[in-house]
Amino acid sequence: MKVLVTGGAGFIGSHVVDRLLAEHDAVVAVDNLSSGLRANIAGPATLQVCDIRSPNLGAIVAAERPDAIVHTAAQAAVARSVADPAFDASVNLVGTANLLEAARRAGVRRIVYTSTGGAAYGDTDVLPTPEDHPARSTSAYGVSKVAAERYLEWWSGFTGGTTLTLRLANVYGPRQNPHGEAGVIAIFCHRLIAGEPCVVYGDGEQTRDYIFVEDVAEAIVRAVGRPDAQGVANIGTGRETTVNELYRRLSRQSGSAAPAQHAAPRAGEQRRSVLDAGRAKTILGWIPVTSLDDGLAKTFDWFRRNVGRG
């Protein structure tokens, strides 16, 4: 099978590329390298440097003729989406629509899309939150990702191809960018190793469902090979962790006794987020296998070995 991965040089996408290569699939990564790195692309995978909004994307998809597409490329920073919702929509909506049209013209029959879990649902009435809970996004990012899901539904009905949207919890792990707004674990790891203070926004008692990136890549690869799995499925652990507890665990990893600094809460940030991933188990046979402590240890070790890189 040949699979095209948008955002394939980025954090989640590059792990998907690795996992597909392990399955002996042919892989083409499409990335504009705005945050992805060439160094993230492993051996036999091909890298096509292109923005998903570009008119050139259609020619690339037509030339490669993949059997399936994994769509991970996105504007993923909540704060930027609030500050510049037009840019957020240009990537997450216009870019997705451009990709879907390229896929239609090339005869692609399977698309797996990575959406957002927490930012899609917002603060919810049910925890852990299932897929049928209403989406109440509190940020432009959440709105654009959920709106793109509707485009995939339309594309499937229009073309006869199949799609599966995976709503991801808070993904963390090696290769995550520690310099952006997204990815508190990467930010904490980088700053602890560099001996810099860590900032917790608000009181730190807000919770998230932290899922290790290799578990996410496993779910995505299973989804590629199961065209009967359609609709929406959450990918998370079903467990809440506060930001304060996260900092305590990472401080122990680093040997630091310095307390975190606190700053005002950020606009658009929800209070609690944890996902019910029961449907993923049913339709994909997937469950997360990495505990938070094991995942944090692997992530911290990677940052310790790679601090200052990129």
C-alpha cells in the first residue's frame, strides 16, 4: 500500500511515517517545513515540500496516486487561532478542502483525519467525553477542526471513498516542538533541562488527557488499513491529569526542586478534558499501552539527548 501523510515531517506525522514504514508500506510525506524537520523523515520515505493550501498539491497527489491519505497537517496552536482566526481557517479549512479535491481527482479511496478531542468538545457535561457529545469549542482552532470533519463527511458521500476522523487527546512525546504554544510536556521538558523556569497558566488544576505519540501512531495506522471503520473515534487514555501534577512528575524526572511560576489563564482554554476511547477499541481493536510515567520518561530522555536541536 502507498500512503501519503500530510504534515509527515512534523511531530505526529513523522511517527505515523515510521509506523507505516515498519508495516512495509510505501510512504510519501507532504510538509511545508514551517515546523516539521527534514531530519524527522526516515530512510525510504519520500518528502514532498508543499503547503496543503498550495495549487501544487493536486499535481503531487496525482503523481503519487496513494491508496490512502493520513491528514495530520494543521495549525494547532489554540492561542494563535484566537489571535488570528483567519489564518487558522486558511490552514485547517481551506487546506483540508484543497487536499480533499486533490484526493478526489487522484481517485484516493481512504482518508484518515486527525482532529482534536479536547478543543472540539470544550467543557463538557460528561467525563470521559464520548463522540456523541455536542461539540462546544471554546477556540477558533476547535471550530476549524470540527468544521473540517464536515468536509470529510461530504467528501465521502460525494466520492464514495471512506473516511475516519480520529479526535486526539493531548498528544506528547519525542520530536514535539518545545518552542510553540502547543505541547506543555515538551515545553516543560525543554525548560527543565535548560534550567529555565516553567510557567503554569491559571491555578494549574485544569486537567488534560495525555496520550503518548506512539500509541496515537498505532491507532492511525490501524485506521488506514480498516476502510470499514468510519465516522469519528476518540483517541485518548480516559485519565485526567492536572498541569500541576504533570509538573511534579517531570520535576522528579529532572531532579529539579524549583516550583513552577504562575501566570494569568489563557483565553479559550477549557477547564477539564478527558476522552472516552471505547469506540476506537471496538472498531480498531486499539487501546493505549503506554502509561503516563513511562511516556514521560521516554519523552524527557529524548529531550535530554536532543536539547538545543532544531
